[in-house]
Amino acid sequence: MSGHRRPLPVLSHGRDQMTCLYRCGNACDHPVPNPTDNPYLGDLLSDGLTRRGLVRAGAAGALVLGFGAAAGATPAAAAAPAAPVASAGKAPAAGEAPVAGAASGRAAALGFKPIPPNELDTVIVPNGYDHAVVIRWGDPILPGAPAFDVHRQSAEAQLRQFGFNNDFLAVLPLGHDGRRALLVSNHEYTNEELMFPGFTTLEAMTVEQVRVAMAAHGMSVVELERAGHTGQWRPARGRHAYNRRFTMLETPFRFTGPAAGSALLRTAADPAGTTPIGTLNNCSGGVTPWGTVLSGEENFNQYFVGGDQAPAELKPSLARYGITTTARYPGGSRRWERAQERFDLAKHPNEAHRFGWIVEVDPYEPGSRPRKHTAMGRFKHEGANVIVAKSGHVVAYMGDDERFDYLYKFVSKKRYRPGDRRHNLTLLESGTLYVAKVTGDSPAAEIDGTGKLPSDGAFDGTGRWIKLVSGDRSYVPGMSAVDALTYARLAGDAVGATKLDRPEDVQPSPVTGKIYAALTNNSNRAVGTNPGVDEANPRRANRHGQILEITEDGGDHTGESFTWSLPIVCGDPADSSTYFGGYDKSAVSPISCPDNVAFDRTGNLWIATDGNALGSNDGLFATAIEGPERGHLKQFLTVPPGAETCGPFITGDERSVFVAVQHPGEITGATVENPASTWPDGDFAKPAVVVTWRPDGGVIGT
């Protein structure tokens, strides 16, 4: 590596051009994929500092696991069993622990001193905390994996090593003594400039380099062990039985549900339409009550070429999902069709339909085949998070991460059976898919685009869940069940779903049962001919985002009506357009672009950010959402420049918080030889998973 590094621009606001290219294929440079004129909310209204650190919350938010916590407790508002206490064998024990361990119903006080905003090239956490890297890009995880060498990387090596750009994280207990666990991580996308020395352009990459990038996508499962009696974790020494990689190059999946085997999913390589290869652009996810991990396929559109030569009847649906249909090579094309022809839609137009689903993997069964659940709908999934309703049905909440797109929920046909894992593994294969429609309760004139609260003192209103598909029956006029699931966005358009500002991670509270969605931002809100402001999106050119809180009527998660409010409207607390649950804003940390949300076992809300538009590095924040401390938001951690904070995961004993530091140094002009960040090893930037704990053994956050 060269000893001379030229200065690079500091990432001081919003997303960098490199992020836009690789994360979403420069989506903001293209027309909004939702051109429909279905009603949106406005229309409805008219009618303490240390360098020892932690990292981000990924693609689906952090759940809480047992690790010896008392099993059998249930959240206050819903009988919600979730993340399991595993047996020492391959499957969880018959008794499955609740999502939040022993949820208390009262949030523990967040006693840590908040850290100030900063732009330091390290992970920063409060005084009294420690942190360590758990695993990084290229670390060997499968037998035969070579030591990582950035100058000699190959696809065969990457298939056996930890992938790139770790996003969502889950940490599932293995055994009953709290000393072993399984880390499951998404690998969302690749930054080729930061992977290959001498990189020039995507078009100039060799086919082998393309194959390396494909192998770096997907998911990893890694067995962990606790370091002594502390909250620190590390890869288990000498153990590989559970370790796995799921990649785009070679991993077979299985479709389930109504669309499995349909004409829309059939290809020349898979004429049965049942066996897709690989999982793509996996963002956030979730953990099920039966001990599996859900993963959301998000910006899959940017990997395909040849949309201009796709069949004419498919072009409208391809365009609705952001696939370019007017040029063979859209801007930022990764040219994967050079390694595998299936990414050329001129030759294989249905291949795009095989991505955009919720994936379920079973980390406790190393030989199990992962599944894609068509009953849960196809769109740009941020993730999926599950709660068990009072009736016993499983309910999953999901966001479609695009400007002016929709919020969904899925209700299983079958009921959850505690201890019956074989049965529970089928719960996401059939059920009912809904999309949200919301309205405000304030006069339209009081929502003026400045973020000023209406006269009733709150941004709030009512909503309903509109049924799209139930089993094999479609409720969308002119669409079959297969069509409505494969083209869930078009189904939402047809029934007049509400256009929201990039609904990303959606998480039920384990204590109250209320639902929290991160609406990350939308700089196009009320700009030009784009939809105007409304009570759920009350600011023009919304750069900072907000948190949406949903309360299902009667506490029934299977119901079709709800109320909603905005407990947090993000930004600089000194800005009059921000709101923090009515709390004194002089005591609140600034926050911008909420991406993932998570809960500790007592019900505090943790928020990870992506794209901080306030001039600081992204970070992890926490606040109470009930009681007198509601809205007292405090910054817990920051990540290096160019990185986002992903996958926060809080263990059930609350002694450890895992975060994924995704794309550190993702700043235009950065390369392997000339990095914008040298975290974590001092040479060049590498995505990595970090764990944070209190050396005194205390509870995180208190």
C-alpha cells in the first residue's frame, strides 16, 4: 500500500455519491418508482466520550434473546414468544423463550451519559463501556478458508470467508449456559473501490472479481463463544459445525406459498419455478419465536441489465420496482451478467421476480435449505419482525424502503404452537397480506410543511390495514393472488395505500405491543410535482426522518384498524421543526435519518441511523417511549466516517449490544490504497461486527 494518501472529502451531510451508487443504484437520480395518483395523507386531509466503542443497527432491528433469562414471560400487550433459548443440539429446546426475555413492563432508566456528535475515525461509546471487533470482512469461517489477503482475493476464498457490508445481525443462544451463541449476519452489497486494489470502473472488473463480489453478498452464520464471564464475544475456537455462507454464486433456496411454481417464477434453469439461487441485497431482518432468522431482500433491481429488451408486458412492473427499461446498461450497473447470464433480463426476464422476498434461514440446522416466502409479498424489503397475537397467529410487520412507498403486515393462517418447532416452521408459508392506509386528525391547513405541531399538540390519526391476498384469494381487482404477491407494489397502488417517506425497519415493542417504524427521510417530499406534506410526513424536503408509532385497536395485531402518532420527528433539537415526545429538547441528542429500531427487554427504544444529515458520524441512540422520560433521546455510540450503524442486537441478559459497522470509509474518491477510513485495523476500511459491554458486568444502557 502506498505510504502517501491524498486528502479525501469529509462526509459531513447525508449520503455520499459512493453510497448512492452501490446501496441503491443511484435511485434518487431516477424517477420515483411510484407514479400512481392514489391518495396519500395530504389528499385525505384535504378531503460522555471514550474511544472504546460500538456500532450500527442493521437491516431489521435488534431483538432480545434469552441467554439464561427467565422463559415464559410475555409482553404486556401480546402473547409474543420469540427468540428461543436453544438446546445444545441443533434445534431450540421445546420451551421457547419470549422475544424480550422477561419483559418487565417498565423501562429501566437510561443512565449512561450521552456522547457528543463527532467525526472521529473510530467507534465511540460512553465512559464506562468497552467494545471489540467480533468479526470482519474476509475473516475465515469455513474449513479450508485461507487467511484474508486483499491482493489475492478469489471467489473460492470469499465463499469461505465472512462477507462484505454486514447489515442485520441476530445472536441466538446455543446451549443453556449462556456461553455459546450463533451470529447470523446479512451482507447487503459491495463497494468495489474498497475491495480491489487498482480498481478503476465496474465495467473494467474481471469476471473473477465479479464472482468475488457475488460471493461477498448474502448471509453468514458464525458460532460464537463468550470471553470469560464478560459481555464480550468472539468466534468460537476450533468449531465449524454451524458455520455457513449463503451466497449469490451457488446457494439453492426454496420458494414457499401461493406464488411458488408459478409462471412468473419459472426460468430456463429452473422450469419448475421453485428453486432460486442465492439471496440478494439483504438489508434488515428479524428473529422468529421458533429460532429462525428472517432477512429482507431490498435493492435487488440494480443488479439486472437488459430491461429495455424484456417483454413489453413486463416493462411496467419492472419499472415499478426500479429496474431500468429504457437502456440496456443503467447507471451503476454491476455487470453481473458477465459471470452469470441470468442477470440479463433480455434473456431471462423472470429472474428479477425471484428476488425481493422475505428469506427464512434456520441457523440451528446446518444442512437445512433456506426459503423465500411468497405469501409475505415481494417489494424492497427492509426486513420483517414478528409478534405473536393474542389469538396465537403470527404477525410480521414490514417496510418497503423507497420514497413514497408502503407499510405492510402479514398475518399467518396457522397459529403458533409453543414447543412445536416442526409446525412453527410452516407459519410464514400461508396467510394474509395487508397494506397500510393512514389519515391524520388535524385540519390540512395546520400541516404547513414547517414541522409545527397542529393545535391538538400531536401529529397523529387513524389507519386501516387493507387486505391484498389471503391464501390463494386476491382482494385486488384485476389481479390474481400470484400477481398481487409478486407485484405487491402494484397491488398497493391499486387499493390506494398511503405513500410514506421510506418506511424501513418496523419493530413491535415486547412490552406494550405497539409498533414502531423508522421513516428514514425523503428530500423529495413536497418538492416540485411530488406529493405534499401530510400529518405523518409533516416537513417539506424531509432530510432527517421520523419515527411512526402504531397502536393496533384493542391490542389485536390481527385486526384491520389502528391509531398512530409521531413520537419523534428527527433533526437538531434546536430546530423548531423537531419533536421528541414533548421532552425538554435542550436535554436531547441530535439525530438524523433513523434506519433501524430495536428494543431492550424493559421496553426502551434503540434507534440506529444511516445518512446523518447533521454533519456527524452515524450512531446508535436510545430513549424511553413510555412515562416521564418519553422522548429523552440519548446518543450511545458513533461509527467511523462513511459508515452506517446497522443491526443493533441486545442479548437477553442485556450485558452485550452487537452492532454492524457497514461500509466504513464509503466516501467518493476513497480506494484500498487511499482510504477515507482505516478502521478497524489501521490499514484500510473493512466492514465489521462489534460488541459493546460494561466491564463492571452491568446492564447495557443503565
